[in-house]
Amino acid sequence: MIHPPRANFFDASALVKVFAREPDGERVRKYWENESPTKYTSHFCLYEALSILKGLWKNRKAPRYTINEEQYHKAAWKLITWYAATTRYSKDLDLHDQVVLREALALSQRHSLDLSDAFQILCVKEGLYSRLIEDSQTVLVTADDELAKAATVEGIKSWNCLAGEPP
């Protein structure tokens, strides 16, 4: 199915599935490869994804999935270079701005989300591609069911890449 041009905001959980090639990430990797070229994330998600990658490498006791040092470096390098290329000419919301902080806190409290997730919703709702509407509306791609539900309540298209069909 061909979609109209739209942006896709990938949160840390989805980015790790793409770049670390997690076993349960096949659907999101296919979506990544076939969707519009406009894919982006926030600096918060970049740092969170790098932290998750480190955990997959260093935390060998994690039962779900681990990566070795070479896989870690490869995934981190690809993630960072992708992020650098996609954000070179775009401006993220300013987390230091008091208005943005208040809005993130309100979202966090309203949906029992951490501030990072609330900031992601704001990035889609008020950020660079927030003016896209209808079929072109930005999609928040995540493996976090609570974040996907909160985004939908806030009027954002979302897709939990572990459940449901891609938008």
C-alpha cells in the first residue's frame, strides 16, 4: 500500500529494534526500510537508545537479548550517523524552555509517563512536522504500549511495532 508522504518519529525502543536488529524487530525494520524517507527522533531518544544498546552489550544477565561488543559498536555507529544526517538542518524542541517543560510535566502527569516519553509526544505534537495532517500526519513509532496509547489519546497517530498493523 502506498501512503502519502509523512514523517515517522521513532522512539528509543523502536530505534533499538532497527539498529540492534533485535529478534522481535523484523516488522519495524521492514517498516523502516519501506516507509517515507522522513524518519526522525529527538536527542532524548538518541541518548536513551544508546543507553539501551549499552545495556544489551554490557548486561549479559539480561535474558531477553544481548549483543556483543562488535554488534554494539556497529549499531551505535549506525544510529549516531543516521541521527546526525537527519537532524543536521532541523531544530528539536528546546527542553530547557519553561513552556516546553511545563507541557511535558503536564503530559507526564496526565498519562503517568516518564518525562522522556512526554517530551516525545510534544516533539510530534508541536515539533518540526507537527503541521502535517490527515493521511500525512506524523506517526509515532514505538515498542512501548503505554506511550502509544497516550499518544493516541493526545491526537497523535501511533504504532506499537510489537502489536497491531502498521498505519
